[in-house]
Amino acid sequence: MRHKHYHLIVEWADGKRIQQKLYNEWIACDKPNWNVNSEYRVDPDPVPDFAVSARVMFSDLYQGVEFSKNGDHNVEFLFDGDTHKLKALRRLKND
């Protein structure tokens, strides 16, 4: 007899993201324990990564680095859509 969550286990092994239902809310589950009394599903909506750009420059006035949301952006920060952790930093071309 197959495990109750056999098909989801196979999808998880193939790289699909899994969610577990806890207190009537679906929560991302990186390491499911596949409890037969729990509900699981494939994550229907992966959250896309997002980028924020800014201008970073050294300022003698402030004796440090200045961040500006407006103007000629020279850096881009790429964040993970789920965890909001910084994934990458990219220097933008300055003309």
C-alpha cells in the first residue's frame, strides 16, 4: 500500500514546492515530515523574486555612503520572493 501522500512526495522529490496546512493557513514547507494526519499540496503560486534599484554614492557631507531612491540608479538589489533575503547585487551601467 502506498503512503497517503505518495503523489506529493514524488512531486516534492522532482523539485516542486510543497505547502502544509496549519491552523487553516497554507504555509511553505521546505522539509515536509509527511504526517498522514496533515494536509499538504503543491505550492500553487511561487512568489517571484523582486528587484530594487537605487543610487549609491560616497558623500563628503555625510562622511559615508548615501542611498537615494530617485535619480540615476547605479545598483540593483535582487531579493528572494519568499524569504526576502538578498540574493544578488548588480552594478548598473553609468553613462
